[in-house]
Amino acid sequence: MPLLTDHVLDEDAAVRVLTRRLILDYSGRFRADEVGRVVAEVHDEFASAKVRIYMPILVGRKARERLEGDDSECSPRPKGRRGDAAVVVPRSQALNPPMPRVRDHSPP
């Protein structure tokens, strides 16, 4: 029978893996320490949650939301020439751009 501490270690390991993945995903936009801080803050917000099994998934979703600019306090990493800031596009716009209008070409 697994001990309670085994679940905590599994959760911590999963959050560390999540942090490394997010650092790679956002390497062009945020510094590694900023991504780590966001993940740690989000993980701390869920500290009192009783159900822990889905914690890494919840932490990952909330951290991505913050990093995508929904409620982030991080500053984007400059990219390109010195002084140019990275453009942060909300995930909803990046994944679901507005569709162009299609004209009806059927004969009258």
C-alpha cells in the first residue's frame, strides 16, 4: 500500500517536469525563473485542495493561462533587436483566429 508521502513526491516530480516543459515552451518569451515563479505561485494556490491526483494538470492549465497573458504579472522577454518586446497573443486568439467571410458563389 503506498504511503501518503508517495503521492506528494509524485506530485512534486510531476510539477517539476511540468515546469521544465513550460520553460521550454515559453523560452522565447519568458525567462526560466519567471516561468518557475508562476508555476510555484499557482501550485501554492492549490495547497489546501483535498484531491491531489489532478494537481499537476490544474497547475499546468492555470500557469499557461497566466503565461499567455490572461492574468500574468510576468514581463515578456525582449526578442529581436534590443528594445523590441515580444508580442503576447491570448491563447484563444492564437488557437482560434477569426474565420474570414465566405461569399456565396451559387447561381441566382
